[in-house]
Amino acid sequence: MFNDTEIKILSNSDNTTILKTEYADVQPFSKTYTFENGFNILTTMRAFCDKESIINEIGYVLINNEKYKAVDIKTWDTYKEAFLYKCKKK
């Protein structure tokens, strides 16, 4: 992994509270998640983080001034893989 991208873990969607700044290997990625009601979302990035990362599905992530929501996180032996949905700007 190349942990060369700064990611800021946010506690909420308004970018006011940064819980922690970490470095991750962030890559373009495309995966569609379909929910029970037929609602689909497309994740466009994935981040490979240290296993001790505080990234979770509750908070938000700021990468290069773009806000993302982690919709799925897989924990492996030595790292976490987070699938990120890009939030629309208001």
C-alpha cells in the first residue's frame, strides 16, 4: 500500500469537526450498492487504511476538499478497505 493521500475523518457532514487526519492509499473504484427499496448508490473511490484507522460508516471523510461517505468497510488481517460514495455539494 502507498499511504500517500491525506484523509480527514469527520464526525459529521458539515466539515466542522475533524476527528483525525490519516494517510491512506486512495484509488478510483466503481461499485454499485443496491438497497431493499431499489435505491442504488455508486461508490467511486476506495481507501486502503491501516487496520487501526478510525474510519467508519457513521462519519464522513474529506479527501482533497471533496466529501465522501464510507458505505462499506472490510477489515482484513493488516488493513481496512473502505468503499467511498462522493457526496454532492450544496
